[in-house]
Amino acid sequence: MKGFSGIEAVLFDLDGTLIDSAPDLGAAVDKMRTDRGLPSLAPEVYRPMAGAGARGMLEVAFSLTPEHPEFALMREEFFVNYENCMTQRTYAFAGVAELIERLQQRLLAWGVVTNKSRRFTEPLTRAMPLFASASAIVSGDTTPHAKPHPEPLFEAARRLRLRPERCLYVGDDERDIVAGRAAGMGTVAATYGYLGQKTDVASWGAHATINSPAELLQLLEQA
């Protein structure tokens, strides 16, 4: 299968691919609503926009866009709320822990490339035992560019001391696939995270698509 032969490491996006952070992201912005006397919204309302971070959460909760004059102030309030709760309801998706264990058994290195800033990535990954064995964790502000630019993926490959084509990148957003392909990596689209029904994953151009973490192992074994 194209993009899967000779793989020595697997890199993953974070939110929506390895971990489900939607409950904490939703709780952080919902607190902003209740603090203002507005009614709470159900977690399911926030979930589809979890992959868009602060921008997505503020849009759902307040119909606020980045062009609004109060956006920066509201975003910082959201960030502070999120910092205070970001490990309370966040967990690895079912099958992820087993997937990481199997990768290690196969002597494959693994790492994370996320657009989440270090402000959140570092304390979150330190708090979750799952990430103790990660060989590289690259945040959205680790390099001058974030995804869909390939530079964060190049940085992860450098840290792993591997050529990019020896790495596979797995993500749940079109930006992940664009970045992975631009870096010359094999790409896998994960559909079990935050994708809405209207998302046309096939249009992203990923080398493969998985509906569960376990399916990634099957792809590697087939290769």
C-alpha cells in the first residue's frame, strides 16, 4: 500500500485522534456562558467544533468570530478556564492505549504533532501516562509554522532522527493530511474523533482511512 512500506515511526495529531478533549473544551467555554447568566449548553452541542479549539468553542457558545473586537479577550478567558480543567474529563479514545503498546512491541517509535500550543500540550501530556513513551511531542508553536504547513512534521522527524518518508502521520482534520503529504509522509485519516456527518474525508487525499485505532495496526500489518 502506498505510503506504508518501510515505516519506522507513527506520528499522531492529538485532539480527536489520540485523546477526546471535547468534554473539557466544552466545559471551559460553557462556564463562560453560565458566569454571564446564560443557560448551559449540552456537551453534544460543542463536540463537533472541538477540533477548532477556542475559535470553534467561542463560535458555538457566543456566535463570536475572530473579527469581533472582544474575541482576543474572550479567547484568553476561555484559555484560563481550559487550563483549570483540561485533565478532568479528557481521556484517550478506546483502543489508543493498546495501539501504542503494539507499536512499541513492533519497535516502532511514536510521537505527537499538534496545533495545540505548548501552554496546553506540555501539562496535558505530562498528566497522562499514555505519553510517557512518546519519542517526540511537537506543539503548534514549537516551529514558526503550524499545520497545514509541513514544518512541524519535519521537526518531529528530526527529533526521531528519521527521514520524513519513514514516518506515518495520522490525523482527524484535513490540515493533518495536507501537512503529512507535503512532508512526504504516508497519511491516515481518522474518522472516529470529531468529524461531522457532512465532512467529506475522501476529498482530503489521505493514503488510507481508519474508523478505529485498531484499524491502524491492520494497515501496518498488511504493509
